[in-house]
Amino acid sequence: MENRVFKECKKHLGFGMMRLPMIGDEVDTEQVSQMVDLFLSRGFNYFDTAHGYINGKSELAVRTCLSQRHSRDEFLLTNKLTSAYFKTEADIRPLFEMQLEACGVEYFDFYLMHSQNATNYKHFKNCRAYETAFQLKKEGKVKHVGISFHDRADVLEMILSEYPEVEVVQIQFNYLDYDDEAIECRRIYDVCRKHNKPIVVMEPVKGGSLVELPEEADRILKDLHGGSNASYAIRFAASFDGMEMILSGMSNLQQMEDNVSYMEDFKPLTQQEFDAVWQVRDIFKALNTIPCTGCRYCIEENHCPKDILIPGMFNCLNKKVMFHNWNQDYYYEDVLTVNHGKASECINCGGCERVCPQHLPIRKLLKDVAAEFEKSKS
């Protein structure tokens, strides 16, 4: 399948560098370099990062593992302008130059206004961030200007109406969220199509939630005998019109090898496969798990004053609900909270909720976590 808009994009799988393999607190640059080399050797060329990913270490990994080891014409690189790192219009260009230096490049192929929603969009407008990005494009420092988006469909309609120069929209899109009334995945997709904007998909496997499935759901996909659980989620997103690129935050070489195996010669889902993923979706909805993607914005863009590992706690509770895994009690007590805050220690400041792309009621959900894992202490 050919890219319909950006001919420089090879194939439809992008390497999202937000969930890289780690050794302790540092990026495993040896393994990332192997992943980069495999990715390029199989004909893929799209990489995605942001200044705040892995506390700034993602951009540095781009330089170490990609730009210092491969010629610039071998790859496309997307970076983003994040509201937490600029307060005024005058802050934007120095930040942009810092990002170029961190990544070891002289220009970005795509530069996105990051995580746009009704609240931070006002900040971007007040600081003339869009106008600055369009000027950077005129100067040749950016090839294409776009947005990544996390809000309701009417907010996207407003942004694209006010800034029709936006060239690409990055949205969350997966089969679990497709008809979700809170996330409005389908309606947001429809707005992009209405405005003829090519789409980059993030969270196609919902932070890994669509890989490790409950037993009943796992059996439905296994019975298809067609590939990994991740393959159905990523191919689902790629099967819709207008999808320019599907990002996958690959965390090890094995995930990379699996993803490139079925996206190298992409084939849309068959009707039988569509029917199967809808069944999986219905099973998930019946479980009522927390729809956290593990993006870590709540603890990286907003430092929790009690140092609570929020995504880990939500993952811990979800696994207990899905798999009835009592080892999660041990994990909560002896891993998540050994050197970090307990869920019950939340002071309700709300900083985490202000930056959550999923708009989760985190403070309420932490009470649910505490009720499950700290009940023996109460």
C-alpha cells in the first residue's frame, strides 16, 4: 500500500521512541541501536520522539543510536513542542534549537504541537506557537507542521478550522477506544477525514493493553492462527483510509522483529479478523479496567509531590482484575511502593489529571488502588 500524502514515508510503521528498552534508569543504547538498524534494513524510516520522553533521554537516544550512525537521508524524524517547556513566545526558538542539538540533526521532518487539548491550546495560541512553527518551516528547519491531539472531536474541529495550514494530525486510535464515548476515537478520526488531514496513529495497542489479553480474549485471536496479538491491533489501525503512519512504542528487539514481519508487506484485516477484535473489545469492556496507556505524562511532565508511580499502580490493578493474579499484591507492596508513595498518600493536588491524555479521574482511581492493595493495613 502506497502512502497517499507524504511520499517520503516508507511503509506504514513508525518507531515511537517513548518506551525504549532500559537498563535501570538509562536507555539500553546497544539494543536500541540494533532495533534502529533492523528497522531501517527492512525498509522503514519514520521515527518519533519528544523532549519530555523518558525524562529527556529519548532525544539523546535518537542522536546516539540513529543520527550519529546513519546518514540524514536514511530516516525521517518527528519531534514535538510541549507546553511544559515554554512559557512565552520567546522561549520557543531556544527550545527548538535545543531539541535539534539533542537529536543531532539540523532539521525535523515533522514538528508537532504536542498533546493539544482545549486548555493547552490557549497557551499555544497566546505564545504564537503555531505561527512560530510555520515560520520554522519557511526557514527549512521543519519540513511539515502538525499536531498531536488528546481531546474531544469538537476541539479538533476548532483547531483545524483556525489553523488550516496544519498538515498532519496524530491521534489515539485502537479497537478498544474506537466507539468509546469519553475518548471519541471514531469522531476524531472523522474530523481528520473531513479536513483531509493525513493521520499518524499513536497508542494502537493502547500502551500494551491489547497485547497481554484476558484468557478468553487471547483465545479468540489465537484461534485465527494469523499472528501476534499486537499484529491485529496495529493492522486494525492501518486498515482505515487516511492512515499515513502507525506508531509503535517498541520496547525490545523481539517486539521490533514481530512488528516489521507483518508490516513489511501490510495487509488490511479481513472481515473475520475485524469480527474477532470486536469480540475482544467487548470482553475488555465487561471487565471495566482502567484505560491507562502508561504514557507516564502524569509522573514525568508533572512530578507527583508524593512520588506515586501512578501508571504502575493502574497496571497492577488491571492485571489483578484480568488475570486474578495474586502476585500483584506482592508487586504493589515490595516493588511499586518500596521507595515511592502509596496510593493512599495522594494529596489530591490534581496535577496528574491536568496532563493525562486519557482524561482519567486519577485521584479517584488511586483510591480504588488503595482499597484493593492496602485493605489489610486499614
